[in-house]
Amino acid sequence: MSPRKARWTAIAQALVDAVLISVGFFIAYVARYQLQWFRPVDEEFLVPYGVYFPSSLALTLILLLIYWVEGLYDLKRKRSWLNDVYVVFGAR
């Protein structure tokens, strides 16, 4: 794979990861505050997702940085998919 193609592939993977992480945060918000799984939320504690959005954005960026530092987006290294799973779950 050419260096230019590898760079764009890594960028695409990071963007997909960012979208999936953000969707995960939103699903967690919906499950907790709109569906009220596990136990009800009092009206005084209900807040719109916009309040949590800056935190979810910051945590998404932190996770992407950790993945980059751990070499998840380094396409030159040959690793098995199981090693990538270890990186994602922090079991390195």
C-alpha cells in the first residue's frame, strides 16, 4: 500500500471510530434519560443532550488520541485483529 493511500485509510478509520464513539455516547444518553432504563430519572435531573455534548466530544478525542498513541492507525505494522481488540479495550 502506498504511503498516501495508507494515510487516507488511517484517516478514514479514525473518522469512522469518532462517529461510532459519538453514537455510543448518544445511545447511552437515550437509554438513561429518555428510555430511563434501570431506574427512573427525576424531572429535576433531566438535561438535554447538548449539556453532555462537549464532554462526549472531549472523550471521543481522548479515545482517538489513545488509539493513535497505541498504534491502532499505524497501517505499516502487521498485527492481528485480536491485537487491535486489545488496544481498543486497553488490555495491552
